[in-house]
Amino acid sequence: MGSDCLFCRIVAGEIPATVVRETDTTLAFRDIDPKAPVHVLVIPKEHYADVATLAQGDPALAADVLATSAAVAEDEGLLGDGFRLMFNTGAYGGQEVFHVHAHLLGGAPLGPMLARDLV
Ligand code: AMP
């Protein structure tokens, strides 16, 4: 994907980010506009648009994203009290950056899963 994709540019080092963990296949960095005391984005270095495309195209890489998310959760001290791991996907999911990313949120009670009931 490359120059058109914000997160590919972070992977390439062209845009700065506060990186908290890096593996051969994944990168974890702090969200620029945090919604919780801990808000880290975990991405595969390789470009996939969303979690469905990633899981269908490279399940092992999807597992790497989960493993890195768990490692960051441990590093950030979230395993005891818990956390939320979220993949916004597509228009209804509110996805804004089309390079798949897990939002790792924690450090305080996160409230209900959705702001309001939709059914
Ligand atoms: P989503 O709506 O799920 O696509 O989330 C995109 C996330 O990327 C938002 O939480 C933004 O705050 C975050 N974001 C956008 N630009 C950057 C950046 N340069 N560095 C870190 N996080 C970013």
C-alpha cells in the first residue's frame, strides 16, 4: 500500500509514533488521541484493510496481532483488571484508518460496550 496509507508510513518510519512494542510482523504504538488511560493500536506491518481481510488472507498474521496485543496488555499492567480489544471495521464500525488495527483500551473501567442499545 505504502505512501497513501498513514499506518504504512508509521511502519516505514516516515511518520513518528510512540512505539511500545515491535515484532518482525507487528507494531504497537500509542493512539494519538487516547480514549482511555491506556490506548494502544496494534497493527500488522503488512497492509490489510481490515480485520476480516486479514483473518481471511493470513490467519497466522492475525494471530500475531493478538499475541502482540496480549503482550502489550501485560506490559501495561492490564491483565489483572482487564481491558478491551476492538477492531472497528467498515462504515458501520466507524473505521477511519483502513490499515487494520486493534484498539487496546484499559487502565480504568470502560463502561458499556456501546454508548446506547441499538435493538
Ligand atoms: P479507527 O476509527 O478504528 O479507524 O481508529 C483510528 C485511530 O487512529 C483513531 O483512534 C485515531 O486517534 C488514531 N490515529 C490517527 N492518526 C494517528 C497517528 N498518526 N498516530 C497514532 N494514532 C493515530
